Amino acid sequence: MKHIVKIMTLVVALTAIWISLLQTSILPKSYTWLLPLYCIVSLGSYGLLMVGVGLMRFPTCPHEAILLQEDIVEAKKFLKGKGVDVGTD
């Protein structure tokens, strides 16, 4: 619940700033009308950057891979015992 309050506060603040920029003549109106689009593009770029950084820093876990392979072998043995065809090893 707290997270949604933070997001809504940010949205309201950005909307208030945008409306105030539309009312004043600090920026030309052609730039001011495009500010929401710029924010959306910036947010999308930030999201893609964070996904890329997360993929580059993705940890490899050799111990977990070994445990997963053991679980797969155990599951295959269990299913073969139940009569399920699980393919060849």
C-alpha cells in the first residue's frame, strides 16, 4: 500500500508541474505538450537499461545447477517407476 501512495504522489506532482508549465510561458507550448511523451520514453529507456544491467550482472550458480540436475534425475526415476516414458538419458 505504501508503494502505491508513493507512485500516486509522484504522478500528482508531475501532473501539477506539467499543468503549471502549460499555464506559464517558461517553455514554448510545443515543448510543454510533448513533456508527457518525453517522460514515457525516458521511463521506457530506463527500464530497458535496468533489464540490460540485470542480465549482464546475472549470477551463475554452479552449485544450484548441480542440485537441479540431481532433482531432474530423481524426478525421472520417480516417473519411470510410475510407468511414464521420460525419454532416454
